[in-house]
Amino acid sequence: MSVHSTDVERVGPDPVPPRDYSLTGPSSLRAVEAGLAAAEWYHTEVPRKLMKELMQRSDQPAIRDTILWAILHVAFAAGGIWFWGSWWAVPFWFAYGVMYGSACDARWHECGHGTAFRTRWMNDVLYHISSFQVARNPVNWRWSHARHHTDTIIVGRDPEIAWMHPIALTLKALAYTGVVEVWQNLRTLARNAAGTLSPDEKDYVPKSEWPKAVFWARVHMAIYAATVLSSIGMLMVGAGWKATIPLMLIGGPRIYGCWHMVMTGLLQHGGLAQDVLDHRLNSRTVYMNPISRFIYWNMGYHVEHHMFPMVPYHALARLHEAIKHDLPPANTSIWDGYREMFQAIMRQRREPGYYLKRTLPQGAKPYREELHAAVPERSPA
């Protein structure tokens, strides 16, 4: 049985109108007026000496994990090609897809923070590789994620809110295949490559970075174009179904292998509160099995990561032990997390003003409830 509260608290009047999640609309102004933009967040107290130890960066863990990740790419791809045309190829391509299309997200994330490696160029190299694999503009998303941490799940400020109200379950189900998101990401990359950034992108990407965003979008689109052309060339010389191998190696795995990334990513904030300044209210920590921890690079410790984003992934388990007395009990498994989250989001579909309020351990510092006071939505002028 789950140890978490599944009571859903009500916020605001009923019915709740659809939220405006754009970064340049009325919700952005509302967040600023309410003091929710670039605000002071609650942090659990950690002894200074321990925090200094936890924040210590090291190349060794990430080099080890990255070498293993690269070896698995090569081994699974080689198996898929060797057994091409038989059912034996399926498990190899399945595993390759997860290494390419899911594990890339955690590498993109940690290297974007600059905490995976101690050596800066190592972070930068892996960041660009994983950004390409996850089909994201490395410049735009670096700044997007910085905003996500500054204004986590603040409507009108955070560009990375996965659960927008009203919740569209069909789109969430399609996310596990990657088709919709990849199409959207490719359209964004194509638009950036043509020299155009959206109003939201211009809101969080400094103007000095816009040329870099255009440059890297063109690099990514050129690689995708070369991959498609190589596949067409193989088809024209009579390679038959083997002509799809380039697409199975590059680009395609982002579609068929992203399910683990989506499975874990939706757990981060799903069903929890919006517009609060306490990560215990809007983020979820989930205990995971060793394979998922490797793929996800310990981001199951998500409350801890948001409270202290400069702590490297390999130290998050130790950080969790140090502060869990002040946090909601972690979900005991991915399944436990989904059971809790699904109950909340189904209720939110009917009543968008409701959210799942986490239960704190006895002795934990109380929530700053005043920071979750309802502020009426502003109508467009």
C-alpha cells in the first residue's frame, strides 16, 4: 500500500477556466504580480560541511557511466544490424532505442546543469550529443531549463510544464511513442534554422544567444538531412529494407525508444500543485530499480534535485538520506508513483482546480501555505 496521501486539495473557485501557459500572456503578468517570478524558494536546512561535500564534482562517475552508455549503443546497434531481417533483431533495436531515445534526456539534463563532469568541455560535448539525440536545440533548451528551475511549475513563467490544464490524456498517451513531440521538435529546429525564434523562446533566451541557437539548429537539421539522404541512396542501389538502417540508428530511436524518458518524466510533477514556492508541493521523488536509475541518472530524486540543482546526480541518493526527514515520503516504485499520479490527474480532468497535496513526516517544517494563495486569472486586455 502506498504511504502517500491521495487526498486532492481544492484551489480557487469552481469552475476553473483553462490556464494560459504562454510566457508572454496574462499568466506571466499574474505570476509577477503575485510574487511568484524569480522568487525565494523553500530549502531544507543542510549542514554547510555536508552540502560542500555533496556539491563536489568529479569526472570519474560520469566517465564510467558514459563509456558504458556508449558501449551499449554500439553493442545493441551491432546486434540489431547482425540479426537484421529476423525476430532476434527486435530486442537489440528495442534496447538501442532506450539508450538513444531515453537515456539521452538525463545526459542532456545533467550536462546542461554542468554537474555531470567536473571538466567543463566534457559536459559540453555530451550535452551537444544528447541534445541532438533528444531532438532539442541545445541553446534554447539550456535557457529553457534554467527558467524551469527558477520558476518551477509557475504558470506563465515555466516553459517546461508537462501537465497543462485541462489535461489531454490522448496526447499524453501518444507521448510514449514520441511521434507528436518529435514532429514538434523538428518543426522548431527547422524554424530556428531559418533564423526565427518564437516569442516564448525570445523571452528566456538572451538576445546574445540567438545566433548560436540558429547555428546549432542548422547543424542538427543538416545531420538529419544527411541521414535521410543516405537511406534514400541505399534504397536506390537495391538495399531493400536495409535502407532503413540509417534511420534506425539516427533519429528513429527518438521515436520508438523514448517511452522510458516519458514514463519517468511525467512522474516529476504530475498531479501536484502549480504556482507554489515549495518543491515538496510540486515535485515527486520516486525510488527506482538499478536499470532505471542508470537510464535516468538518479533523477528519481526529483524533490532533492530541484531544491539543490548543483548537487551532481551521483550524490543525490546521499542528499536524499540527509533531508528525507523534511520531505514527503518517496514513492516506493514507478508503479506506486503512477498509481498516485493517475488518481490525481483523473480528478483534475473533472476539476482542474484540484491538486495532490503531499503528506510531510512528523517534525518536518510546515508548508508556507500563504505562498499558495489563489490569485485570480487576469483577462486579456
